[in-house]
Amino acid sequence: MTSSDQKATGYASMARTPLILLPPSEGKSSGGGGHPLNFDELSFGALNPTRVRMVKSLGQLSQRPRSSKKLLGVKGAALEQAMADNASLNEAPTQPAIERYTGVMYDAIDYPSLGDNAREAFERGVIIMSGLFGVVRPSDMIPAYKLKMGAKLLRRGTCAAVWKPLISKSLGSEAEDRVVWDLLPNEHSAAWDPSKVACQARFTVKFLQRGADGQFKTVTHLSKLLKGALVRHLVSNSAEASEADSALMLAARFAHPGGYEFDPDLTTEVDRATELVFVRD
């Protein structure tokens, strides 16, 4: 058992918290003040053999610009930086995942401004998907890297296909009898199988905008911002978010400044989950 897994075991004996599944950010902060990557300190130690193979393969690929461009989907200065990051995964400084991942959703979460109880709930409940590491906890020390979950790094297919049986097994024990808030986009949803997880309940979310013609349109450009705000709401009310019976009432109290509010009439069961719908007129 890794040190992070031991810490997680300690969390399990504390107050119940929801399990919140998040994607990583496309962009990542550089540098860090931590020691180089230590697999034994990462959470979910059962994933380490595959993590080692992924890191080795990505490092080797970073020596081939044409292959890196195809795999990573970037070019120019962004490709050069990605290749440099991927070439030094075992030597580069690390920092906690919650500091490494940046962007709209993580800015909206604004982890440093959370109160003590909300921070504790965030640490206990949030699991972040990663194309390179499978899943990590917010406190796991990781280097800067570039690898999408949909990229084909190993011969077994996309990173999602490689990780799916492993993550499903890991989340199976982690999510048992807990409420799961699944805030993953399709690319990362492909990396686990919810049917393998015996959770208390699973909630997904959808944000809709009512058009001038009265028809609803799915919000895409603001979804990361809205999900970040929802995460703050969940960890700030973790006791309610951890129980299926109170989750709907908690959702009803989520009122984003942008005007999105919970609509129980549009909320339905989709793929063994309750899809909570938030609407702005």
C-alpha cells in the first residue's frame, strides 16, 4: 500500500463524503517545488506497473518530433514544450495535482479559497482522471506532462482503453456504497465502466440554455466553468452531497451567478445514473 493509499484509508474512517470524478486540465502549470516523480507515493498503487510503462513510452516518444506531433495534437512552441516536459518525467520537479492542473474548471473551483471543511472534503472525495497516471488524488505529486486520454500511446489502443479495466477495479472499491458525482466528459468517461461499481447512486450533470424559439441547447463553452462552481457547492455541503436522498435538494440550492438553476422536470435516468439538468432561460 502506498503512502497516499494509507492516507486515503484514514479518510475512509472519517465522515462520509461524496466521490467526485473530474477530468484533468488541458493546460498544466510548469515547474514545481517537489521531488522527482515517486510512483510509490501516488494513490492507487495497483496502477503503478501500467504507469511505469506509460511514462517510459511517452518519454521515448518525446525523442521523435513527428510522432509526438501526431500523438499530442499540438505544434510549434506548444509541441516543443510538450516534448520537453514528456522527456523529463522522471527527473522534473513535481507539485500536487490540484496545483498542476489549471484552466477554467480549476479556476472556478478555486481550491485555495475553500474553507477548511470544504478542503478536507475535496481531498477525501475528488479523483482526477489522467491519460498518463490513470487516476490521481488532488494531493498526489506529479510532473508537468502532455497526454490526452484519447491518445494511442500503447499498442492496446487509446489510453482510455488501457486504463478502463484498471480504473474500474480501483473505483469499484473506492466508490462502494458512496454517492458518485460523475463530472467527466465523454473522453474520460470511456476510461471506466460504471456498471462495475456498486455505488449508492451516481449523478451526472447537463447544462441547458433556452433559446429564443423555446428550444433547449446544450451548453458547451461554459460547461467547465459551471462544473467548477458545482464542485465548490458539493464540497462545501459534503454531508448532503454524500447521500442520495439529499442530493436533489442540494442540487436545487445550486444557483450559478450566470443564471443556471436546477430543473427537476428535466432530470432523468440515463445510463444507470441520474442526470441532473440545470437550465438558464
